[in-house]
Amino acid sequence: MSWHKAFAAEGVDTLFTLMGDANMYWSASMADNQSVRLIHARHEHCCVAMADAYARATGKVGVGSVTCGPGYTQIMTALAMAARGNAPVVVFAGDAPIGASWYIQSIDQAPLALATGAHFVPIRSIDRALDCVREAFYVARAERKPVVLSVPLDLQTEEFPYLPDYMPSTDLLPRAQLLRPDPAVVDEIVSMVAESQRPIVIGDAARPGRAPRVRSRLWPRSRARCWRRRCSARGCSTATPSRSILPAPSPPIWGVSFLPKVIS
């Protein structure tokens, strides 16, 4: 079992990386896996930001890789944005060698990662390496947050003492259950909308690919009909990521709503 096989078992097919001395061995291992596409960034912040955007656009876990020292400190803003956006991201961060008595780029990575809201998983033994990889992807998927996987440089070149069958985190995730709203609450909301004269529809962030289905199901049934039907001055508003759910032509748009919490 090698590093790239463990990441491939987690479904990784795209890697955003900026190679340095502390992650070059792992990057080379990933490059040996022809099924993983490597996208090289020109700045560490952009590397993690691209992994964040990839996770939001595809629904998969975005994976980025940076080196230690200043290469690691550059990603704090991108980590914070991924944490605020609940994006499942795993960052492979190279770290100073365990066996080195002194290393110029050595830095305590954990406090910086935790301060951004990310989870931190350090690998300090090759015996626990695969367990830590599984933990990183499990937390990213289950808690929808970025995870920093810290791996010392010298551990990346060590051979695994045995070749276990790697169990990916997807095998351990709890089965998703369908949550149904209380029928009484739904009836109350329907009555409130039916009795209103000028309802306002606020659309929150729809998942990628769901906008056409939302449009087809929402607008024909709503009282916020479009202008070509000559309706009265009813209106709508959206959150920034959801502007694509509005049909064309749409009801009168009152701009973007910056409510802290709305109903999807």
C-alpha cells in the first residue's frame, strides 16, 4: 500500500498542489498514479482555494498539497474561507522531518489550522499513517470542513511495514437518512403563503445541478409568477450563490438578500 493508492481509494481524481521540499516525495507518488490529475498552482493560497472551489462545485472532497514553513502559513485565509463555507477539503501539508534536530522551516502547524476552524490530523508514525488518512477524509466528509493532514518529510519516504487492505472513509460513514418535515408545520406554512397578498420568495444556495429542477418545480406552483403572466407586483430575492434559480423572465428582483439564515 502506498500513499497514492490510499488517496485513490478515497476517490481522489484531482489534486491541486504547489510542490516544495516537504511534499515533493508525496507529490511524486501521486504523479505515479495516472488516474489522478495534478494541477500545479503558483501560490499556496490559490492551491487551497482551488481545492475549496472544486469541492463546492463537484460535491467531492477537494484535495490540495503545500510544503511546510512559509508555504503552510500562506494558506490560512483559504482555510478560513473553506471552514466558513463548510467545504470538505483535505490539505496534505508537508512538515519538518521528525528526525531532524533543527529545521529552518519548522513551525507548529496545529494552532494555525485550528484557529481557522479547520481540523488537524498529524501523522507521527508510519504505522498510523493510513489510519490518519482515513480520519482526515472521514472528518472532511462527515463534518463538512477542511482538514489539514500534517506529514513529516522523512515519513513520506519510509516503507509501510505491512500491506493492509485500505478501508476508505466512505465505508465508515453513517447512512444518510431522509428527513421529512412535520406535516402540521408544512400545512401552516402553506396557509400563510396562500393568505398573503404579496409573497416574497428568498432562494438560498442550491446544490450544483439543482437549479433547473428548482425552477421547474417552484415557479409554476408559486404565486410569484413572472411578468409575462401579468401578475401584480410580487417579488423575489436570492442569496448570492443562488441567482441561477431565477427563471427568465423572472418576477421583480429586489437584489441579493444577505440574511444570515434562510430556508432553502
